Amino acid sequence: MSAGTADVIPLGQDRPETYGDAVEAYLRSAGIGESSKRIYRISLTTWAWLACGQQPPLGKDRRAAQAPATRFAALADPATSQLLAGAFVERSRLVDADTANRELSIMKAAIGWWRNRGWLADNPILGIERRPAPPDRTKALSRDQLAALFDLKVGVREKTLWKMLYETCARAQEILTLDIADLLPADKRGRVLSKGGATDWVHWQSGTAQLLPRLLKGRARGPLFLTDRKASARTPTTDVCKLTGRGRLSYRRAAELFEALTRPLAHPGIVDAAELELRGGWTLHQLRHSALTHEAEDGTNTPTLLARSRHASVRSLERYARPGVDAVADHVAGRDPAARRRSI
């Protein structure tokens, strides 16, 4: 429906003046956690540049960059729609398809909310399509890479978190929301709130069990993983350790530390710090992906893999349970007739 027809939806009287205010209004109502809000805000801010026909800075230059001041009403201008379409094509050339598609999906959700509020009559990104994203078969870390990771000289908090994520096959957010009261150390398991709201058990092994006493240092209640500094006054009491006064470690901070500390491992041939920062490191999700892949390689049956991953269907499990490149190479080499003859 065009802006000039009689069928235009009456614009809401509370429509904000600026695009930034509209973004914040959407985020307040979106019902998502703080770590997700940060990702949504970054993605939506990207569109402020695109609406001006510009591209946001890449890499570390993005951190201190100020997005253009954009009037929210500009989204209703057909000329802005053209700018967005052209700028998104360029954006898709500069970043990977997953990033571009995530930014598009988040913007679509925000626009839907704004239209329901009566703030927009039309969809300014109508016709913009997702970019083809070939499947990434390299997300699982090799066993040698994991060995190098667990050999890193880092604090006990990081050692415990990484080991627990790998041994439990759990999502990072699930483990970071654990309280000490949720743990059953003698049984090597803990109670988590899973994706979708179900309460489930996660199970760990000796590596985590040996590290937990060092992490706890006698603490008997409060968040399992804590920040390095005192919690701010506005931190919810459930996210504060009463013994130390420190707050719960956030997903954002845990992910940033993991990505930074693993850059040398992700790019072993690069020694220049600036170049490493541009390349980036590994993600916390790769620990879950790697654990499920390695269990599949070791012959763990499908029902057990489903229980470990807490997926609802085998289809959801398929992308995790693909044998890694080293396992496939070993399998092929083991079935090589010439190699078998030489071993006889």
C-alpha cells in the first residue's frame, strides 16, 4: 500500500521523532534478555547508516563510531527505501551472509512491531531478500584445538566455564545463569532453565568436577560465575553474590573474553595483534557444537545425543552431529586397502 492512498494506516500519535528512540521503544517491549538486546541494538543501528546510503565502519572502528541522526519519519519516504535496498546489497558484500541475514531478520521484526503500533504505514525494506548462506562445515573445533584451548594460561573462572560448556554440551546462556544452589556436585550435574523455558539437567565430567571447588572457594549460594568487580547498585539481587558483592558474569563479557583469548589459536599463523583483532577468535557456541560432534564421532547413539543436546528433533541435531574433517580423514585412511595390506 502506498503512502498516497486513502488506505494508509493512521500513524500513532506516540510515534517517536528519531529512529534511535523507535529502536529503544521496540527493545523495551521485545521481551529479550540484556545480551540479546545488545545484538539487536547493534543490528538495528546498522540500518541508521544504510538509511543514509552509508556503510557502518567495520572491525574496531565500529566501537566508537556514532550512527547518523535519522528521523523516524524518513522510513516512510520511498527514496529511503531505495537507499536501504542499495546499501544492503553493499553491506552483504562487506560482511558474511549470516551477519547480513541476522540484521535483516531483526529489522523485519522491529518494522512489524512499529507497523502494529501505527508508526509506519508501509514496509521500507519490502523486497530486500536474504543472502544465500552456504552451510559452514568448520564450526566444530578439532580435538587438538580443544587441547590447546584447555592449556591456555587463564583464570579458574574461564577454565571452569569452558570445560563445563564442552562437557555438558549446554548453551552458554544456560550455564551462565546457573546458581550454586542448582548444582549437585556429587552427581556431577546441575539444573538449568533450557531454551523454551523447560527445566533440565546438564551433566559434566571429571574436568569440571575438579575445577568447581577452586572456583567456589567456599561460596555456598549466589551466581556460579561472577564478574571481576563489584556489582552496580541497579543489579538485581538474584544476580549478586552476597559474600563478595560481585555480579553474575554476563554472556556478553564471557563471549568477548573467549573471542579475544582464542584469537591466536584460531589464526596460528598471525602474530600481529591488530591483524588478529580484525580476524577474531572462536565463539562460545563452538564448544557445544564441538562436544556434540565429537560424541557423534565416538559412536554415541541418537537418543543419547538428543538428551545431551536437549533438542526436540533429530533434524535439529543434524547440523551438530556431523563427523569432523579429522574423523572423516581417519575413517577414509582406515579403509584404504593399500594401508591395510602394509599393516599385515
